Amino acid sequence: MTDQPPKPDAPAAPTLQFSIDDSVANGVYANFANIIHNPAEFVFDFGRAVPGRTDVRVLSRVLTTPVHAKQLLNALAQNIALYEKTFGPIRTDFEAPRADVLAPVGPN
């Protein structure tokens, strides 16, 4: 058996300091997302779809690299798993009602 020199400790990851402007801190509600990409970047458009309207207003656009898009995918998957562990499964087995098949609302 040979003596091996001790491995130097890996440098600690730097601690990130986050700051957020008041105008951003309140957030924006989005119920629509569109993703497009090219070889150099991913583009995420977040918007709001309103029932009864066919247009979607894009409220925010985020551009990022393919590496960061994949890291976002992994982080989102981890967070959804933690959420479902705490609160139960998120239902995705339903369809939004179509306007042409809605029953008329009448008196009870």
C-alpha cells in the first residue's frame, strides 16, 4: 500500500446575494407559456390567456442559453416533486371546457 498525499479541500461555492426591485417583487400572473429556440438560445414567453378571448397578451419574455434552460428544467422537476410530496399530486388529467360544448346556465 502506498501513501497518497491528502486531497486538497474543494473550494466552497460562493454564496449568491439576491436583490429584487419592488416593481418585480410583486410578480406577474401567467397562465400561458410559449417556448421557442434556436441553436444559441431558448426564449420563454409568459402571458395571460383570458377565457372567451382568442388573443394572449405576452407579459414577460426571458431569453437564456440551452445550458440554463436544461438547468431550469431540472430545478422545476425537483421543485414539483417536493411540492407533490408535501401537497399531493398535481392533476393534469383534465381538459379545459370548450366554448362550443358548455351547457347554458339556468336556474337551479
